[in-house]
Amino acid sequence: MTFRKKSFYTAIILLMMLSVLLAACGGKGASPSVNTPAEGNTADQAGQQAANNSKSESEEFRTYKTGKGDVQIPAHPKRIVTDYYGGELLAVGANVVGVEPSTFKNPFLKDLLKEAKDVGAPINVEKTLELKPDLIVVMYDESYEALSKIAPTLHIPFGTATNIQDTVKLFGDIVGAPDKAQDFMAKFDQKAAEGRARLKGIVDENATFGLFELVEPGDLWIFGDNAGRGGQAVYNALGYKMPHQNSKEDQTLKLSLEALPDYAPDYMFITTYDPDNKGQARKMIQDSAVWNGLSAVKNNRVFFNDFDTYYRYDPIAVMGQIDLIADMLTKRHEENSEQK
């Protein structure tokens, strides 16, 4: 082989080696970069990054107007954290991944919250961040600014909706599921109609119902139609009357024992807030002459109801309460009829 041929082949080999090296360098330059959080990165920075990630991963956003300004929310949120709106969101088919602790005591929601996590009350920012929500909905706004850095956050104050129809419509709109809101209300209206039919001839349609609560050591309250204690079921679904004229304005009204006869109904539903199980408030009222002079007491139409069951006022709880109330009124009617 001549010197010229050797030089030619040597040049080719060198050229090939150079090409390989250039390709390797080019591959390194094209590899994706990895963002490593800086040392001492704060929860706020992490929250902002989570918000950016959730926004970029969602296909569609829309503007939702609130008292805190316009908020860009997912058109169809997939992971929602809330404080006290667990039942409202579940009623319209939302995926609730985090909720405040007392919601887990709601007997109507237990089976629907098996995968949800306790995020504290008020909502714990770090626990919320771990759940990677794409929407946060709160009744109280103590941590609003911090939460809004994690995901779009809506502040919906208590009382924004004043009946079950408006409530279901509101939350159906929030989660982009008006069809599921309509489906729920169709089932609710059917359940209410069935309850009214069951009680026809058992309870006078003009009968008055009072919703009371005893609070240790002895405070007495009466409730309207939108403060829990069965109000939505009794007044809105079953259509019974309140025993006092101003109950629409005064959803909660503190009474003295002496004033009780002025608010006395034909039927009394009573819950007791007694976390230490002292039983003093109930004994005090039942031993009083005022109590024993009430027509509901004389006619055996007083019902002491479980606090956790009747305190609830979310749509799912209200629908469940319809059957419970119809059952207890039917049973008591049968017992009273047997005693005559």
C-alpha cells in the first residue's frame, strides 16, 4: 500500500471519529434539563410550582367570579380539596381528595370519603400541597393566599346559597357538571315527593315543626330552614311549617326556657351538643314545668335526634334525612295510636 493510500484511509478514520464525537456532544446538548429545587426552597415556592404544573397539565380553564376577584379554574377539575363543602361537591360527582376532619363523622358521606384525606381545620397548607389538587374550595379564608399558590382557590362564604336547589346548582357549576346537578335534584325531588306521600294522613299538613338544640350547660336554640338540624328536609322537602314568623331571618335564635312556649310547635325535633356526655341540659329542661306544659310533650311528639346525623345540611345528608324523618314520624304515629 502506498503512502498516499495510507494517508487517505487515515483521513477517513479520523473523520469518522470526529463525527462520533460531534454526535455525542450534540446528544448531550439535546437532553432535557432537570430543575433541582434550590436549597431552602419554601412551601410558597413549591406551591407556586404546583399551581403552574396543574395549570399546564389541564386542557381547559375558565374564569370564575368571586368576592376576591376573578379566578381561573379548571373547566372540569379532577382533584378537589375543601374545608366544609365535601358533601356539596360529592353531590355533583366531584372527586374530593381532601376535606376537614369533622366531615368524616358525617354518616351520609362515610362511604364516599374512603379515599379522601384529612387536611385539618383550618386547612393545612402542607397537607394540601401533598394531595396535588387542581382546585381548592373553601368556606373560610384564613389560609386563602397560601392555598391559592398551590391551586386555583375559590372562597364561597357560608350562606352563598340559601336552599338545596341553589346549592346543588352552584356546585354543579363550579365543577363543570350541570348535568350531574340536574340528575341529583331529580332524585331529590322524587325522594321528597315520596316522603310527603308516606306521611299523608299521618301528619297534618298544617302541623308546625320546631328544630331545637340544647347546648351544655343549658343554652337553648331554635333553628330555621337552612342551618342544619333537619331544616331543609322538614321545611323545604316535606313542606311543614315553622312555629315562628321570623325564622327566615333568624336561622339561629337563642331562647330562654321561659320563652319556649312562644315558639312551641306541634312537633319538636331536638339535638343536643354535649361532647362530654354530661346530660345536664336535657335533664334540666325535662324537669321544668315549662317543658311539661308543652303540647308536643303532652302528645308524645318530641324527638331527641342524634347530633351528627341531623347537624348536617349538605345535599346528600338532606336527602338521607327525608327517609329518617318519615320513618320516625310513622313509627311514633303507630305507637301513639296503640296507646289510645
